[in-house]
Amino acid sequence: MKVIDKIALLLIIIGAINWGLIALFRFDLVAALFGEMSVISRIVYGLVGISGLWGIRLLFTDND
């Protein structure tokens, strides 16, 4: 697995945990850490979204 794949996977996991916290406890970890829709929060959300798109590619790649 390439470094970019690992980074993307890490960001996907962070996004999934954040969505789980929102669903279960109405707690947005990214907003709590960086502020509600601050520039940094928007960057984090954007990177998680791009990583999700990158993750689609990982589904169809053979990692032998």
C-alpha cells in the first residue's frame, strides 16, 4: 500500500468516526477541535471528502 493510500485511509477512518459521533452523541469532533466551519475545519472536511473519493479507487485496486 502506498503512502498516499494510507493517508487517504486514515482520513476516511477519521471521517467515519466523526460521523459516528455526530449520529450517536450529536458531537462534531472536527468542529470542537477547530471551530464551527473555520478555515481549518473546512480543509479537514475537504480532505476527508477527497479521501473518500480516493477510497473508491482502493476498492478496485489489487494490492498484492
